[in-house]
Amino acid sequence: LIDTSGSARPQLPMFTQTLVDLASALSHKAGDTMACWRFDWNTVAWYGNPSDVPPPSNPDEFTETAVESLQPAAKRRCTRPAIALREVSARLLRDREDRRDVLVFVLWDGGDDDASKLESTTFSRAVRDLAGDSRVGCVAVYGVGTQQMTEVARRFEPLGRRVHVLGPVESASADAMALLQHIRYPNER
């Protein structure tokens, strides 16, 4: 999931590079797959829709696709992460026969412009669904602003030790690789 809202625009180049680095680290041999969504006022799948697909074999082509998909500004000003999380949890529920481990990687500044009860309920339900899915080894949230850090961590609490909430993405690519290795080989330290 990548936040493409106006408030996240300054981080978008780093978000994009982090995603490209993560995609490059995935393995065709290991059977890794991926799906990507952008979110702002709306959530749009732009890679791996309607089902997960193998990681891109050509990083340059994937970078081009990512830039083309993420660069256009949202048609409306608003950040609604609950809809994005609902999409991910619904995809996992729909594909529950697939027993592979899952890393949910969220590049998000922590902003949430929808303060409605429905949004809060949708977000909480999606996080509970992710927490209840034994395949979800980790939900990694990168790029969260300092002022939103405590609130974002609280909203993901049902995941316990399986959630990692970190600030701006200066080193997100390295952290993402470490998390990917941890999920792939959980008993190796």
C-alpha cells in the first residue's frame, strides 16, 4: 500500500524507490508474489489485480510502471487508509487457500482525513482480520510522521509484535529487506 495523498507527496519518490527495492528482493524461485495499491481518497490496485502475481523480472520496467501509477495526483484531497486496509484484508480472506507467508508493507505518512465512525470501524476490523490471519508475519508501516506515530501504533495494536511502525523512510529499503528475511526465515537470527 502506498499513500499518494497530497500530504505524502514529499515522500513519494522515496516510497517508490523502497517499493522497487522490495520488489527486486522478492524471489521467483521461492514462489513470492505481490500486489500493489495506491491510496488517497480512493484505493486503486495497480499491480497484481485481481490476484497476486510474481514479482517483476525487470526492475526498470517495474520502476516505470510504479512511477506512471503513483505520480498522478488524487482527484480529491483526502487520505482514507481504512479502505486500503480493507482491500488487503479482503484479498487475504478471498485467497485463504494460499498458505504462503504474507508481508503487508504500508508506505504512509500516518494521515487520516476521515474521522467518521464508519472509517474507524472499517480500519479496526481490517487490522483485526490481519491479526487473525496466521499467514501475516508482519505489517510494516513506514513514513509515519512524528505527530501521528503514537496514534498509528495504537490503531495497529491487535497485531502485537507483528507490527512495525517507523517514521520517515530514509532507511526503509534496508528495513524492508530485513523484515522480508525475517518472514522468510523466522528461526534464523
